[in-house]
Amino acid sequence: AHLTAELQPKSGSRVPYEFTGSRLDARGDGPLLCIIGRDITERKEAEEALQQERDLLDNIMNTSVAAIAVADTTGHIIFANKRAESVLRLDATPDGPTPYAPLAFRLADAEGEPLPSNALPIRRVVASGRPTLNQHVIATWQDDTRRHLSMNAAPLTSDAGHVVRVVLSVEDITERIRADRKLAQSERKYRRLFDASNDAIFLHTPDGVILDANTRASELFGFSSEELVGTAVKALHPPEAHDTSRAAFHTLREDGGVRFQAPCRRRDESTFWGEVSASLFQIDGTPMVQGIIRDITAQKEAEKRTQRALEKERELGQLKS
């Protein structure tokens, strides 16, 4: 027989003891009871420390924003924290052979193609004995709910090296995928407008290094988009316009925007008059400049013709007088 009790010696501190009793048959004196007591303070302290660690782990698991689950080698979930129960939509089966009903969703790859059985995360780990990381899958439930999931799966092995359990870490990335797609659509729309413009458009750093240029910029200056990237804006002006360009950059930094007219230089060294407008803005906290150049050579030539006509008219007027 076993009995656990606390004894209180004269020191006043309670000490846990475990007592074991057994019956002994003594010759002539009848049966005797042998009782052995053992101080189990260290064992109790170890058990309490272990329980505290378990409580801490349970608390971490149940409050974690990460969905964590453990599956057996057949794919049945035998443990899941609260987040995993929510993400995987697990149905508890208290009286069943496993804590949860079988997974009730179909898996497809990131493109929506059904995953073959040997590509399922749990089966991949069981077959290979190696973890799978960041597998993007689409889970579809019977009510047609679709969620994008990023799944990590890692093996738990026996002493013999056989996979006995698979630990799953699952992240619902549906909202991120939607946001990425909206961003991609927005970028495609911006790119179409960017390249369809009749004006040359540049994106460059505040100190004038070109980061991007549209199709019209390539056509107007005679450089490919790849050649323009990394080029200094200053190189697109002839030397006589460099002072004007420097003054414009100063105004841009002071006021956040500038508009001016200046000669521009093509790849073949020919020049044309450009009307330049630039504005300073930020992308994710990084300052950028959008510059727009419009070819106003025809306008300038028309102004010169008008000026010459006016001068000729004044000269004729003076002769008549």
C-alpha cells in the first residue's frame, strides 16, 4: 500500500513523505506490518516545477497568434491551440478516437490547382522525414469558404528515427494576398498611365539619380529605359543649362515643387526646349521626385516667329514715319 502525507517536525516546516506498507509473516508472532517512509520533497518540487512549465506552455499556446497543431501520421489532428482551431475550423469530438474530426477542407496550390495526395504538407513530411516551409495552399471548405494559408510542417521522430507526429504552424494570409493583388492591380494601372503619357516622366532621387522613366522619355531623349535608370538628371541638359538645373533643385528642396524651362539634350547631342515640372513626395517614408518634361520646341519657335514679325512690323512703321 502507498500513502502520501505531510509531516510537521519540530522545526515547524511541513515535509512531504511517501509511505509504503507491506505485510510480513513472522514465525510464531503472527503477521507484522512493515512501513517505510521516504522524504519526497525534491520529487514534489520537480513535479510542481514541471506543472508550472506545462501551465506556462498551455498559456503560451492558447494566447499565441500563431496557429499551432500536431497531427498523427494519418493526418488526424491530435492537438491544436485556439488559433489553430479557428484557422483550420476544427470540430471537437470529445467521445471520438481523436480529439478532432478529420480535416474538412480540400487543398489546392497557390494557383488553385488541386494538390495531389503526395504534395499535402503532412504526407510530404511523413514520406521524407524533412520539414516543409512556407507552403502556400488554398483551403476550401464545404460551404465554399476559401482561405489562403501558409503552412510549415516539421516531423517529430521516435528514438529509432521514424516520424510519429507532425507539428503544423499555419498562418492565414488571405488578407495579405488580397492586399498584394490590389496593389499589383494599382501598379499595373499606374504603369499603363505612366507609359501612355505624351510627356516624358521620370522618377528620381532628390539628388537627381533616375530610378524609372516612361516610354515617352525613351523616345524623346533617345535612350532605352534601362540606360536612363541610374543616369543623373543633369546629363539630360547641355552645359549651358546646368546653372538653371541647380537653381531648380534648390527651389524643389525648399518649396517641394518647381516649374521652369530649359534646353534638354538627346543622346545624339541634339537639343530641344523642355518645360520641366517636378514635385517632391514620399514612398514609404523615402523622399522621391517625379519630374515631367514636355517638348515645347514648336512653341518656342512660334514665339520666335511672332517676335520677328513684331520687330519687322516696328521697323516698317519707323520707315514710314
